[in-house]
Amino acid sequence: MGIGVSVFLLAVGGILSFAVSDRISGVDLTVVGYILMGAGALGLIMAVLITSQRSRATHTSVTEQRRYEE
């Protein structure tokens, strides 16, 4: 899950939790919103951690020198 999807889940979860007052039989939209916000926050943290790990990685190249004797 990328940063964009995580922010989208946070936004949709916030809207469902705080702005929607409709009732659906058998579904608590407030709880669904909190679950979506939790998933978005977890995804955002994971995306940032993976991105920061990738930027700290170092790459080394090994070159081999051969000497030819005649």
C-alpha cells in the first residue's frame, strides 16, 4: 500500500467517522471509519519506513584488476 492509498483511507475513514450521520441496518459507519483510519495510518507508517530504508541502503561495486605477466 503506497502513501497515496494510505492518505485516501485516512480521508474516507475520517469522513465516515465524523461527517456521515446516515444509518445503515447492521453496519456502524463510525466503526468502519475508525477501521479505515487505522488501516490508513498503519499503511502510511509502513510506507514511510520502507521508503526511508530504501534511501539508506548503500551500493558498492567491486572491480577486479588482473595482471598479465609475459
